[in-house]
Amino acid sequence: MLFFTRITDFRRRRKHVAPRVGITRREILAGAASAAAAASVSGIAGCFPNVGGKWPDASPEAYSTCGCTPPDGGGATSTEDQPAPIAGASTVVTIQRNDSIDATGKSLHQPQLDIVQSMVDGVLSALAGGAANPWSVILPTASPCTRIGLKVNCLNTFFATSPAVVRAIIKSLVSNADICPGNIIVWDRRLDELNGAGQYTDEHLQGARLLGTVNSPKDFHGPGYSPEFFGTFQGSTPLLSRILTEQTDITINCPVLKSHGQSGVTAALKNIYGIINIPKEYHSTKDGKVNLQTALPALYNIPAIRKSIKLTIVDALQAVTLADTADRPDAVPGRIFASMDPVALDRYALDVVNQLRAKRKKDPISGSIVSWLDNAYQLGLGTKDYKLVDLSPTADGGVGSDGGAGTDDGGAGSDDDDAID
């Protein structure tokens, strides 16, 4: 199918928000010490995820299968000079096809799998300026032994990052970048969520591995969290998933598109809450001790996170646009979009959600609730503006179907206290 391309510039201006202070680092360390003592009693102190125990690589034989030597360490952890705000506009590539989803809003059957593959391939090619091998431009340092993590989002029990999108990215990495499938990890904070909401089968994984930072809220087996401290933010000290810090070299961020009660929209930046061990500590509190608007960009700016994530591909085949992050999808945009700039991409994500809300005659998301975008710009995480490359058949910049993929009585995806993302 032939696609027409339209390039558009968008300008945004918002207001900076000052940081506030939350709970103390000492309290976090005391909690970790208590957890370590409890783990020691039960004989599992060596693998407890929050206190520095070493959990072995889930599949060390993957390295020998790929003809690679197991490396020391993982993603970038070094510090560097603080980036300055970036002028200009970054490219965001988008594509919309109604036939990418079936009548149930899913993309599980071969016709949809093939269409989603073509959408992902088209977006990557356009993002790389039409290069035959887009990864040579997007990931110029990657080799067959490079370990790549696909950080998906499976918090919402009603929908997660689509298996079709995951499959398409893996197939492109293997066929175009010669990445060994055994060196690709599809991951999120919990394995039970990956197996539940994710529903990733061997056919989707194509030889890649599926891994949660921990197995479940009651089963802490898994890689766990790094014992290294990466800073204290608004009074709390987060730990990062060892999948990011030790088991992968590069991260491809693969969020779903959702509205959110505190951040307005969930896409590139918000998906990193699934990397840290205490995401609920970084949502705004009623007493004003924690402010998501400053916490979110500060967390993304941790060098180990910022330097690891090279690309974000947003799965907007389904979306939540009228409710909160764990509610049922209420729209099926049939859209995928991507950028190497997380701030530019999140500005486009906000515009997509607001267009979908307008179709339902709902007010746009308030500008004050997305002031984290300006704070992210001030930290040098991305540009204030975006240049849109639209590969949709009509190239009208529209957002596709607004049909609901669920009922209006959608509830929270989990009663677990950790179900905050």
C-alpha cells in the first residue's frame, strides 16, 4: 500500500514548576535493612531484590548460543555533565491503519500481525530517513551481541503493550540488525503481569526472553533491583531494575497510550516508573511533599535510565483516553508512533489523547497537569517542539477510530498497592 507523508511543526509553551521534598532517604535505607533481616531469617537474603543480593542471569546459555561472551555489567551507569535545554523540533513518526485491529480491538491473528509488522517497519524506516537498515541509524553501535531490552507496560490487566508490536520489533531487530534473539529481553516490573496482561507467546517472542524484575508481589525471585543508589529525589531513594542496569545494554521503550489522573498522559517518560522499585512514592501527595510534575523528569534524567533508552515506540492500537491508567481501553486508534526524543514524543501523545477526547466532546487535559513536559525540556531531555511525519494512508493527521474496546464500567487493573504506574 502506498502512503502519503505530511510533515508538520508544532509549538508548545508551558510553565516551569519548582521541586518539593518528600520522605527521607534514611527511611528508605532503614526499610531495606529490615527487609534484608527478614530475608535472612527465611534463608533467601542472597537473592532478595531490594538489598543487593545477586540473582543469576535468567538464561546464561543465551550468550553461548549467540556466540557471545557474557559481559560485565549492563546499561550506562556513569554520570555526566547536566544537559541543557535543546532547541528546535525533533521528529515523531506516526502511522494509523484501521485494519491493524480486529473487531475486538486486538491484533492477534495473522492479518493483523502482518499489518502491524508493516507499520512498525514503516515507522522505523521513516525515523531513520529511509535507510535500508533503520537500526544502523537508530542504534549505530549495536552488534549481534548487543543486549537489548524491550521495556513494555503490563500494569493494566485489560491491555498491555500489544504482542503484535513486540513481535514486529523483535523481527526487525533480528532480520535487519542481526541481533541474536537470545540477547533480547522483553520485560516489565513483574513476570505475573507479563504472563497475564501481556500474553506473549513463543510465536511473538521469536526466541527472545520474557523476564520480570520480580515474579510477583509475593515472589521476589527474579533479577531484582540494583543495590546501587542513583540519587535521592524528593526525599526518596529509588532502586533500578537489574534488567536495565546489568542485563541489557540498550533499552527500547514500548509503552501503551493511556490518560492518567496525575500526569495527564502516559507514554515515554511515565513508562520508566516500571523501572524503579517505589513508583507510588513519586505520585503527588495531598500534603504537597511529593510533586509528580518535577519527580517524573528528574527520575528519567537518572543517567542509567536516560542513556539506556535510545528509542520509544508507542503502542496506540488501543488506548485509555477518558479514564485512568488501569482502566479499560475506551478507544482503538489503530496507531503506532515513535521518536528518539521522549519529550517531543510525549507532546504528540498528549495531542493524540486530546484529539480523541474531543471526538467524545470531552475537555482537553489541563495544561497544568502536564507541566512535567516543560520541566523535562528544562532538564535537556528533549525538545519543546516536534516535527510530525505522518505515514497514515490519508495523511490527515487524524487519530483513527474512537470506538470503545471495552465497557464503561472498567475498574482498576489490580488491587495491589504496587499497581501505580
